[in-house]
Amino acid sequence: MKTKYLLALTVVATLFSGCGTTDATSSDAENDSENTYLHNQGKSCASCHSIGGSNEEQFASGATIFTAIDAADLDTSKVSTTHTLRLVLENNASIVNYYANSEGGSGNVQFYNGSAINKFTAQVLDSNGNVVNTSATDSHDNTRLDCNSCHSASGANGAPGRIITSTNTTNITITPPTGTPTFTANVLPILDTYCKSCHGSSGAFSITTSATTYDGVTPFVNTTLLSKASGTNHGGGTILPSTSTEYATIRDWITAGALND
């Protein structure tokens, strides 16, 4: 892996497994059709690059930034070379930037010194330095630096899927209701998909089962439910655009009386 790294701002964790082998799925290889470099995008970086290990370049954290929340490992058609990742350390104490090296894997980012990391907020930045996606505030700690181990194609340990370049995860399809939306059939799947990773079994707004979730959601129906979902007063996580099927489904359910049906 080349050692010259260019500063960039990008999101989503990259896993570098199978390092040092010569086949094109695990080594630095140019993909001419996409003009990208293939290097274990989406796989666990720590498996080869952990500090104190014996293989490859060593760094504290690595990730791959994708454009689709369910992108498969090694899918260079769904990585971003124009975004990067940064960590805002606990209580906004300081910021740690990731570095990117396209020849070491397009969309892959890493940073080196993790000794001062405790709790942090992960943010994805576009090429102009704007925050376009973020985790909940201080929701991660130094046990969660191997980003791709949680941010897999299907998600693990509460992660909803890949680290992506937008909060609009419209590639997860929620079928619009044919009539008046119901809580169990239409609203609960949206909450499970977009909200549970941060609100699962924690706080007043808690996404667990249909019975307990309804009790936890109803106090917020006329105050913050849709405003949080659309980005107002929302500490982090997925944003549902007001033009999305998901937003319209929750809105129409509320309009119909927000029934537990």
C-alpha cells in the first residue's frame, strides 16, 4: 500500500482484508471502467492495519465511504472519491480528520493516532467541507474505530448499513400504503429502518416492539416526530426528506389520527 496520503474529507469505513495478496480483489488494482482503485472497499481495515500488527501500514481507524447504504464489498461503482470523514471528539473538544489515498483504494479513508480518542461524533464532509451526514452526538467510542466492521452492507451492532454521502437513504425501499397508513404495517417499518439504530431501547423515544414503540412515539406526534425526521432539532442520524415516501407515510398516519392499528 502506498504511503503518500492526500488530505480529503470522506465518509464510510473501509475494511482491508486479504492484504498483501496479488489477486485484484484484495490488492491495489486500477479499475479502468470506473477509473477507481480497488483495495478491499467495505472490509475490515483493522484485520491488516491495526496499530501493533505485523502487516501493511498501521493506523488507528479506517473506513470506506459509499454512496449507497447497502453497497456490497468491493463495489467501486458505489464509493465516493469526493467526500471524507472526520471525528468531532467528546464535548467538541477537537476534530480529527481522516486522510484518503485513492491508489490505496478509492473511497477508503484512515487516520493514524487514536490515543486521545474517547467518545466522538462521526461526520461525513463533502468536497467543500460541508457536513452532509452525521452520527448522533458522542454516540461512538474508541471501541468503534474499525468502521466497516459495523457499517457493513446489512449493518451490525446498531449501524443501519454503510457510511454514506447523504442522510437520504432512499435506496431502502418502503412500499407506500394503498390507503390510510397504519402504525404496524406502514409506520413501524420506517422507524425500525431509520430510527432504531440510535433509538433502540433508549430514552423516551424508543424503538423496540410495536406495543412499546407506539407508547414511546405518541408523545412526540404533535411536537417533534416529523421535525426531527426532517432534520429540525435532530442530533444526528438519518434525515427523511419531506418529498420522500417515508415522510409522507408518517405525515398521513398522523393526519388520520395516529392510531395504534
